[in-house]
Amino acid sequence: MVLRAGSATPEMTDRLRDNVERFVGLLTERGVPVNPAESAIITIPLRQRDEVSAVVLARELLDAGVFVNPVVAPAVPRGLGLIRLSLMLEHTPALLEEAAETIYKVLDDADQLPEDV
């Protein structure tokens, strides 16, 4: 489903907002840092913020079944690598739960979570 400007109903907007809030909450519960979400695009800062780590981590997540984009310079300042993903209306609570758990496990295995987790 493609939403064009002006085509979203209030119900669709609310559902997408609910998905964002749910997913951010699931990640936060697991100790995964999440930048403030002002849209359906979720960004996760990395502990090891170099560009190579961001690209490798994105590949590891893809291999685990979660599609994310690595964000590296020039989109962010050099040395500030992060990953980004976009949520959709079609993402179910079960799928969000599975994705949050997968992200947590892959970040933990890659030593990408904050030290206090």
C-alpha cells in the first residue's frame, strides 16, 4: 500500500503512530538505544560508530531477517554511524516483537549495545 500526500485517513495515521510507539517501546525495554522518532523512520545509534561497523551490522541484521539501512557520512558526520529502518502500517505487533528481539540479539552479539545493558 502506498500512501500519497493527503490520502492517509486518521485511522491509518493513528495505526502507524501506534506501530512506532510500540516498536520504540519494545527496543527500549531491551536496552536498545533509539533516537527520538518524529516519523515512521527509526534510527538506532551504534556503540561502535564507525562506518564499517554500521555496514557490517546492517548486513548481519539482513541475514537475520530484519532490513535496515546503514547511515554513514555524508548523511551523518564522519564517525557517527547508525542504522535506520522504516515502519509500515502492515507491520503487525508480532512482527514488531520479532524484529525488536532480533535487533537486540544482533546488536548484543556485535557488542553494539551500551555498556550498562
